[in-house]
Amino acid sequence: MKKFSFVAVAVMVAVVVLVASEAQMAEAATCNPTELSPCLSSMTSGSPPSAACCSKLKEQKPCLCGYLKNPNMKQYVNSPTARKVVSSCGVPYPQC
């Protein structure tokens, strides 16, 4: 009976590990710069960011280094206005 319990626990641990790795992969796949569209007006005009903008910035926080490394995105994410928006939303500017 102990052997059966050990096998059952091992299988359950393996399932948990697989589910956790799938969740991380799904989370990593959500980097999409168009998700930051609520921030566009703030990043271009310098107006205070909306709640929707800050929410999206917080969701996209793990993606910011990738955006900074992308030559097409860097000019927008690295601008002084964008830095101000990120700071206003309480999101630490990434140190990549």
C-alpha cells in the first residue's frame, strides 16, 4: 500500500509541475505591445495616464525589457514621456 501512495504522490507532483510550467509559458506568450494602446495618448502628449493605461502597464511589466531591446519599440518605451507615464503608474522602469 505504501508503494501505491508513493506513486500517487509522485504523479500528483508531476502534474502540478506540468501545470505550473504551462502557466508560465502562457504568461510569457502574452507580451503584445498593442496592449499598451490605452497609454498612447499619455506617452505622446504627456497627459496623466488613465487607470486602464496603468493596469495594462502592470500586466505588460515583464515584457518591457523585450520592448526596449526591440529597435522598433525602443524609441517609444525609452522616451522621457514614456518614462514619466511608467513612473506615474508606479511601475519600476526596467533595468535590462
